[in-house]
Amino acid sequence: MRVPVDRLVAALGPDRVLSGARIDEGDSHDESLHATGYAPDVVVLPHSTSEVSAVVAIARDARIPVTARGSGTGLSGACVARAGGILIAFREMDAILEIDVENQVAVVQPGVTLGALDEATSVHGLVYPVYPGENGASLGGTVATNAGGMRAVKYGVTRHQVLGLEAVLGTGEVIRTGGKFVKSTSGYDLTQLIVGSEGTLAVVTEATLRLYPRLTTAATVLAPFRSVEDIAKAVPAIIQSGLTPLILEYIDMMSMAAITAARGLELGIGASVKDAALAYLVVVLESGDQGRLDEDIERLGDLITSLGALDVYVLPSRAASELIEARERAFFAAKAAGANEIIDTVVPRARIPEFLTRVAAIGGDTGSLIVGCGHAGDGNVHLSVFQSDPGRLDDVLRRVFVAGASLGGAISGEHGIGTDKLSHFLALEDPAKIALMARIKAAFDPDGILNPGVLLAPRAAAGGTPK
């Protein structure tokens, strides 16, 4: 069925209903390396929840798929419009509605970027602590994917920060969940069900977010180790020490060489240490007091030396910030280097050495180069896979995902399933859970119009009725 453009224009006005040559090329894809891009039939630019509700109701009447899109920085194809569908672009719903200092919460529209929110909260000495590596990412997108990032070891991921939502269901109905409070035992937690659902259950139009005091002093410690296994063994001791690191990352030798070369970054590591180091641990500590921070740095240095570090470097602030930024942008460095796929499997952090051993064997068996870095504090391993043969690449991914799942992990720790990993997810996940997800989907979106083909196969996503 054709998109009823006339009804959309009546609801939003002609300037905010785009079609044909008026659609920006960027609206046809995200940052995924493989997702099929489509130029949506129509892009709508709503300004309010009521307008989003009207768009969804129109789409439901016409049985047309709807995809919500923020900044398009996703890595799994989840915000790419379906062929013949409507794309709801939130770039004009980008208001910070409130920063409530007393309750330490922010209320934002979905088009607000992490960078804009960070700038606004800094004025009040507060911070929203989710930094997935792209400050241009929208809050709506990070809620949809349950974004994490390097600071998750201390603050947790997006779902730990979202206190409430306003959202439009697939019926066009508007619901509010949660509020400016931390806990509730009043019915099902619909907030947490929507967070991470990748736009398949509801279209988020407002989010109430938890804020924290912004600590003003920080230090970055870099420690070369002989192996990732040695780093993985050191991580539990660091976490149990009470130091509460803000960032706890590992970077393998090849990834470190790539990200430092891409930035022209010199870290002052001696040649003999560099030759012996196969992996690096990056630890960031923060505090509200410089004296306390200095004490923590000394404690950390003594601890990681005893745990096998080849040396300990407290980086100058400029080098530190550039290293962290380079690590956060590792995806783009790998993309520029020609990686054929970039994945983010998560395993219990104590199983990282075993997982990486299996990954190395998979790479050897298939003639693939697999390198990476990851959040050592929470077990999220980011791998860049270099394998140009599509069939062999698919086999590599399946074997890596199976290895992670067999160790108690999951396919994706923060990028999401989207369309990229859907076949692997459906093949490896418990069929009873997939069936339950489809029934939940049908309750929120009975006609299966919201982001069909993400997380669930299109037929299942439509509650058994193909569209």
C-alpha cells in the first residue's frame, strides 16, 4: 500500500513531510558495515508526541512500516527504514525540557545529542554518564539500543539511567512510564522493557534520565602487559580493591598500534616495553579531590605492578584525552583499515581469556585476522574481523557468537542486534524466548508496523500476519 502523504501533510504540514529528492541521503543508512540501506518513501519531522502519535496511527491504518531515527550513529542497521516505509526523524525534537537539579534528573526529547546534554548538565555540576563513543548520538537512539560505553564499569549502561519514558505504541496510543524516582514496585516495569527494544515496541518521544555529580579531577593510567590473559586476571583484583575506576579497558597490541597511528599519538612507552607488551590496560580514576586522587593513583600503580604490569604510566592530560578519544573511535579506525565486520560480543569478564583463545583459533582455522579491544571491567569484547569472503565471514561470526554464548555470554553487549545480526540471534537464542518476545511485540504493536525485521523475523514481528 502506498504511503498516504496527503494525510501526513495534513497532520504535520508540507515542510515536515519529505519525499523524493527532498530526502537526505544520510537518512537511508546508519554506520553499519553491512545493513541494506533504503531511501524511505517518506521522512517526517515531528515536533511533538501528539504528532508522532498521529503519524503512527496513519501508518497503522495503511499497514505501512515505521522506523524511528535519531542521529543515525547505530552500528547494526536498526534505524534503517524499511522499503516502502515511513522514517520518523527526530532531528527537530531536540529540546532539553528540564534539568531538575534537586532531583538530579534531566527530561529530554529523543533528538537531543549526548554532546548537547553534556554541555547543559556541566553548567549545574552534573553529568549524564553514558558515553558510547559518539557524542553526536541521540538520546532516543541510545535508549533504543541500551547503549553502554567505557564508563559502564562504574555507572552502568543506559537502562540504569532511564527513570521514565513517554512513548507511542504501534497503535498510536501514548503511554508514560516511571518518573523522577529511582524505585517502584507498582506493576510491570515498562520502562525497562522499552529500553533496548530497538524501536520494535514503541517510539520514544521523551526520556527522564538520572544525573550524577560531575567529578572534576581525573587521571589516566596506562599499563602494558605481556598478554590479555594477564590483564583479565588483574581486572577482578582492581575492581575488588575499592578504587572504583571510571574506565577499565584492554587494548591488544595491534589495535593499540592502529588507534595511536591514526591519531599520531605518542605515549612515551619505551621500545623494550613495547616489544614485550601484547596488550594494554587503560584505567581512568576520577575524584572530587586531588589529594584523594593522588592516593588512588599510587595504590593502583602498586596493585597493577604486583599483578604483572610491565610498567605503569600516568599519562599527561592531553595524551590521556587523546587516547580515550581514540579508543572510543576505534570502530572508525577499524573501518578505515578495511575491517569486514565489527562485533561486540559480551562474556563474563573472568571468561575473557578463554573467549579470546577460542577467537584466535577461529581466526586461524578460517584464515581470518581478528583483533580487538574491549571493556575489561564488564566483559564486552569488541572485535574487528578481516575476512573478505562473505560465506567465510558469516561462518566466522557464527562461530564467534557460539563461543561467546557457550561461555555464558551474548551476541551483543551494546551495539544491538538490528538487522545485521538477526540471523545469528534467531539461530542461537532459545526458541521459547523468541516466541515470548513475539507475543510481547504483538501486545505493544499488534500490526507489526514498528521496525519490522529487527530483533524478530518480519512475520513474527507482525504477530503472525505478514505485511
